[in-house]
Amino acid sequence: MRILFFGTGDFAVPSLRALHQAGHVIAAVISQPDRPSGRGRGLQPTPVRAAAEMLSLPHLQTADVNALDAAELGTRAEIGVVVDFGQKIGSALLAAVPRGFVNIHASLLPKYRGAAPVQWAILNGEQVTGVTVFQLDERWDAGPIWAQRSTPIDPVETADELHSRLAELGAQLIVETLPAIVAGTLQPLRQDHGIATRAPKLTKADGRLTFDASAETVVRRIHGLWSWPGAACTFISRSGKRERLLLARAAVADHHAAPDPQWPPGAFHPDRTLQTGRGRVRLLEVQPAGKKLMPFDAFANGRHIAPPDRLLPIDEE
């Protein structure tokens, strides 16, 4: 079949590749404009543009998808596939393609509608998440569902890792589902809007990490916020030296240990576990400011971490 593919970010790349490898004709690939990236802030191609060029697929970029000629685009394909595109597609374009547009979303809709479903699933302690293929309409993530596939969330899985797994899962599902959608042999199911939950875009401020919550909550925040905005705190050594730190991976070491005057939330115990509001956490990976991700043991050995070294929220230094 002939497909219009709309995508910009990393999450869309496996789907583009899978549809191409399945033998479908990608009539055009549309992504957002390139953006500055890296230390030099030079323009870098979007992940989808880079993939389209590698696959020798026709590609265009636009800052306003609804300014494109809907009639011209509509004559090129039977159906549109939208994955991690980043713009809302208006009614004129939705109606221009015979089978409309389907979207791959990184949650089990109607849960976690919005820009950050992977992160919020981890932050909220979900044990299972998945991907949804649904019919795109003018509402955000609210169209009828064609297919879903679930997967467990590993307790030590970061948002980046889960994001990558779901991207591959979504690619498999769209390849399996699309022929039945176009053939009209699959019936979509209406979403239950009454149980919908939101997954709003995260901000830099969301990265502020505190330690007065339970060990489970602290671990979920560390994993759910990696790699952006990152769970940020300040390491303060017993000599008074301060160092900004991002926490990338951790595990619950104890579920019940309560803080006391000697071991307040954020204090390191002799075994280098971290006291929380209830329980203790063992840090596994960290990133000091201006440096690369490293094992926590390497960070701790380099700084000879021992009581009363501690971590504090970034605004309580």
C-alpha cells in the first residue's frame, strides 16, 4: 500500500524502517524542521529525516504541517501513519487521505494521553504499559483504537530504555495491523474517555529530586526522569564540597528503614545506601555535572563516600 509517513523523533524511526522493509510504498516522509543540537548548537537532521535519507525515501520538512497542500498530499497515498511527529494535524489534511491517519502512541490508551506517556507510566508506578494504534482525529490521543500490545516494565528500567522497547513494539504492531485497517477487516473500539489519564510534557523543574518520599517513589523518579530532565540533586561531602549530580539508575535496598537524626533523608549509610523518608535506596548509575554517565561505585570510590556525606535537593544546598 501507499503510505504518507509523518514523524520526527527517535520513537518513529523503527516504524518507518519496518513499514519500508515490509514492502509498502512510502509516498512521502514528513518531519519537523531540523533543530540546533550539541555543544556547537549546529543544525542536526531529525532522526526521521536521517532515516528517510538512509532509505532513499522522498522527504520534506515543515514547521506547519497544515500549511501543506492537503489535496496534493492526499493523492499520493491510501493512508497516513503518524509517529512522534510533534504537530497537530488539522481536519483538512485528515480528510484528504482515503483511509485517514493512524497514530502509534506509547501507552495503553486511554491511559497517559499526552507528550510523556513513557515517563509518567514509570513515575506513577505502573507495572505494565504498551503501545496503541488508533485512528487520528482532531482530539489529542482520543480516536478509536485499532490494536494494542502490552509489555511489563522492569523495576530497573529507565524511561529511555522503555522508550526504545516501545518504539520497536509499536513498529511490529503497525506492520501487523495496517493491512487489516486498509482492507476494512478490522473494527476499531471507542476509547472510554471517562477513564482517560494525562501525561503532560515534563519540564526542567520536574527534575528536582527530594528524598523524603519512600524508597520506591525515589527509585521511580530516578528511572522515570532519565535521561531528560534527569533526577537532579546536590552531593555534599563531609568536608563541605558541593557537586551537582544527576541520578540515572537505582534499586530499593530496604523498604522499611525510617529516618532518624543520624540518618535523615538523603544521608549515606556506611554501606553507601541512601536514606529516604521510608526505606533505603542503592544508587547504581550517576552523572556528575559536565561528565559522562558512570557507575555509582566509581563515583563513590573517587570521592571516598562515607557518613555524614549526603544528597540534598538542588534548592536546599
